[in-house]
Amino acid sequence: MQLRFTKDLINDIITTDVKISDQLRLYKIFDEHDAVLGQFFFHHTEQYLIFANKEIVVETTSRILKKSQHLLIDKSDGKQIGQYELYKTGLATSEYFIFNQFLIKIGDKTYILERQKPEAKRNFFKMETWGHFKFRLYPKTGGEYAEYSLKMDIPSLSKINYTKYRHFTGTIEANMTDVFPILSAFYLFEIEFDNEDAKYSD
């Protein structure tokens, strides 16, 4: 199954004077007929997913001396139906950081999201190699998978080089039929883009 996804930045109030960090980051997944299968909304104050007439909220809580919690809550009844688990190893390569593992737990299934090496090897002197990302999502057991590939345009001269504030379009090659975990992965994309931005910040 071949899907398409996009990410756009949208003003969250009726003005053009919203600073970029306050804008809504909106992901959409489209099927082969360009019908929207689901949406993920990432704002600095809230994050939630919408698909199949369901709305799932991400609730994040910080705890002293413990890992932060990232819970998936069904908005209709307030019940937790899943969670994210983030384990940062900090392992670095010459091309990208590996922050393994990202886990998504939904019901009794656990999914792993891995950042993988993109087909285009990054070369500082070749702009066409910039901004390529690849991720793979798969359950701990079974042969299901969803593989995401995307390319964002990164200007050579820009005061803001953040990857998290870039529009892009990508593809998903998948044999997974449940859109919920596929959509849920976008929350972890945003965390990984934060990691990427930290790598190049002054």
C-alpha cells in the first residue's frame, strides 16, 4: 500500500503576525485516491490525532527524577489507550543521530519507530542532499511495517535552519492496515526533528 503524507505550518489565530514557534504543525495522511485518512495536530500547547471519527489526545507530564510520560488518551471517555516511550542512547554517526528506541504502545501491541539512513547521503556542498529523512515503524512481533520517506526544502541562506518548522511531502510504503499507529508516529517525528535541530544549533 502506497500512502502520501504532508506537513504544513498554519497560523493558529486569525493574523499573519504569529511567530513561527507558535504556529500549528499539521500532518495529513492521504490514500491512493487522495482521501484524507487521518490528521495529526502539533501545537506547543497541545497535540492530538483525528481519524475514523476518533480524537486521540497526547498528554505529556514531566516527573522529577523519572521519565516524562507521553500518554494517548481517547477524548470521548478520557481513558488511556496507549503511550509513547522514548529511550535516548545518544549514539551518533557522521550523518545523523540515532535516538533509539521510540516505542508506541497501543492496547496490547508495541511498535518500534526507527530513524534510518536515507537513500540520499547528506553532503554539505550539495543542497539536493539536504533535508532527506527516512523512518520505519513495525510491531515487535509480526511482519507489518510502514516506511516513511520525506524531503524538506532547506534554504542555503536562512536565519532559521530548524527542520521542525519546514513544510514537506512524503510517501509511506506499508502493509499495515491500521492507520492509528501510522499516524501516531508523527508525534515522534517532531521529537526527532527537535533532536536534529539541537545537533546543528550554536
